[in-house]
Amino acid sequence: MKTLRIENQDLRDHVCKLEAESGQMQEDFNNLEQYGRRECLEFQGLSCEESENTDQLVIGVSKLLQVDLSAKDISVSHRLSPASESNRQPPSLHGFAQV
């Protein structure tokens, strides 16, 4: 019985340690996710045109918001696919820019 109690306590201690590590890893992961999105911009409700320049759309919206942004500040921009076919709104415009 004494051996089982000691083993049980060791296992409980180990579980507590793993739970603490897991919580820290989740927090670190969330922080990294947020850091990765720091340059992400998403605009909704902008009409689509067949041969549109999404970089120019991002720059145009930034001017409306009085944010100084140029093409060299944008690493990539594109339209996102709609979440469902029944969505009648234009696809969101997604861009990564260093502001």
C-alpha cells in the first residue's frame, strides 16, 4: 500500500507539472498567433472587379482612413474566398502591410 501511495503521489505531481506546462504552451501559442497577425488587414464590403489591383484597393482604403501607406509597405494582398456559396457579399480583401 505504501508503495502505491508513493507512486500515486508521484503521478499526481507529474500530472500537475504537465498541466502547468500545457497552460504555458497554450499561452505562448496564442501570443505567437497574435504576433503573426500584427500586419494583417481585412476589409469587407468592397465591390469586386474582374482585373482589380488589390494592392491599390488597400492603399485607397488606407487613404480614406488617413493612414500613409504605399505599395512597398504591402507584402501581399488578395481576396478571401467566401465562407459559403450563399454569402452574397463580395469576398473580403486581405492584406499584409507594415504600417
